[in-house]
Amino acid sequence: MRVAFTGDLGLTARLLPDPAARISPGVSRILRSCDLSVANLELPVRPREAVTAPYSHPSLFGLPAAWPVVGAAGFRALCISSNHCMDSGRKGIAFTRYLASRDGIAVFGAGLDEEGARAPAILEVQGRRLGMLGYCKKGPFTASGTRAGAALLSESNLRTDIPALKRRCDLVAVSLHAGMEFVEDVHPAVARFARTAVECGADCVVCHHPHVVQPVETILGKPVFYSLGNFLFDNRAGASPCDRAWRLRHRGLVAVVTFGPGADPTFELVQTSYDPDGLRVELSGGLELPASGAPGSAEQADRAGLRAIASREASTVARLTRLHGAAFLCSVLFDLRPRHARMLWNALLGRRGGS
């Protein structure tokens, strides 16, 4: 059984018109050559009557008119557990699940209540049952009881859900949405969750959220992809084309994992990229995977990550202010939210911040 996992996909307005043309023949050929292709759908598809989530900034959503990208790529499963999954409220999750169900696409990782969010997707592939689970770091977007959202990433949920699914399936793949955005180093907390998932029975762990490629590791013979980067995701807002980080945001990996009978999985990595203006994903090359150093403490990772984020964003604001004048700076100040001030304060004082 060969399964392709890709990075982040956002069905935003700039994929229009002709969304199906955004997948190059070379990429489509690789995805369709596998028995199953799985994407991380970062954004819910917003129905017309949905409202914007009050907590999120920026609030992002996909368009129904861009949905043909999913079919053009040949995806048969979508993970929807992300920190943006509730940006269009319950209606966004419900509508996204409706579209997928209509087209015969499995969805996992978020639901209209906690039970639905933690429910796996189970597919019969090459005569074997593959179960998939998705989880997201804690926030106002995670499900609890009857509240809609993403399945909460926690030790308890991993230790409960994975062994239960393993008893029902031949293979289990787990998606984790956590870490620090635009940071190439693996966060120690994510590394611990990934090891827990493998120890509980996961045959493969795929992580998302950083939007840049991170290292790949093998734990107890099982592959762990700490971040596959972006598959096709519009990152123009708030970024400077002059930065290396800007280029890295438009790179990604397709992890083609082969699950052979009675053996640990093997994998190959296919590099992809897309032009930030053209937004058409192509086969690529020349990307060096970050080295997988031994992770330090979560506190150290938080401090380093927040310093990098603060430095990068300050540089971006300065450059774009020089380019566009005081009007841009005023727009930035207008968009500031309390969480931005908190992140900057933590970075300057070296205190632990959130991931």
C-alpha cells in the first residue's frame, strides 16, 4: 500500500479562476500513482451564511468555488484539524464535511462535537484497513463535549484513541497540528507527542502548522514527518518577498509512504513548490531538509521561536513601511490584537510563550 501525504492546502480566492489548473500534471501523476492521497486542509470551506470567528486573527477560509482543486489533485482523504478549523464556526466544519461526503472523500480531525472530532476515518486500501486520526493544539478552536472544533492534542486522547483504532485496523496514521509557525526546528512538545503516538501504535505520524519544512525522523521504525510545509497555500499577506522565510513558505514535501506486509514502513520524499503569484504547485528540487538536532526544553524552544518570529516580523514591517509609506504602518497598528502584544512581550523578556 502506497499512501501520499502532503502539506497545507488552502482553497482561497486567488486560486480562482480555473482552480483545477493549480495542480501540475507532474504533481497530479505522483499523487494518483499512489493507492491513497491525503492532504491537510488548513481552512474550512465557508458557506455564505457563516460568520467570522471572534477569536481568530487573521480569520481565514476556503471558497466553495475553489473546491475543484481537491478533485484535481486526486485527494481521497482530508485532515481538517487545524487552528483555523473554527474560523467559520460550526457551519464551516459542517459545510466542509458535507462537500467531502458528497464527493466520496474521507474527513477526520474536526467535527460538530468532541466525539465527532475524535472519530477516525477508516478506508479499505489494497485489502487492508487504514485508520486516520487528527489532533490540534489546545485553543478556542478545539472541540469539547458538544462544542464543535478540532480534536484536542493531548496525551490522554492519544493513549485512548490510537490503541482503540489499532484494534480495528491494520494500520494507523496520525496527524498532529502543533509547533511554531515558520520555524524550521522541531518543537520538543511536538516531538514528545509524536513519540507517544508511535508508542501507542501509530504506523506513521504527519505534522502540520509550521508552514515550512521541518526534519523527518524514524521512531521505533515508524516515520515521523514533523512538517511537510505548504502544498498550496496563499502566504502573501504580511510577508516580505525579500526574506528567505518567504521563499520557504512556498515549498513543501509529498511523503510517499509504503506500508508493506510484516515490515516497517518505508518512504520517499518528493519536493514541490509554487510561485507566490501564480499559485500552481509544481515538482521541484534543491531543498535541503533541516537537520534533526536533539530537542532542548519546551521553554528554550518557545524563547528561540518567539525571538525569531519577532525579529522576522519587525524586519517585514520595516521593509514594507519603506516600500508603501506610513499608510502601511497605520494598517499594521490597526490590525494589532492583544495576543500580538503578549507574544512580543514574552519574546523580549525571554519568557515562555505559546506555540
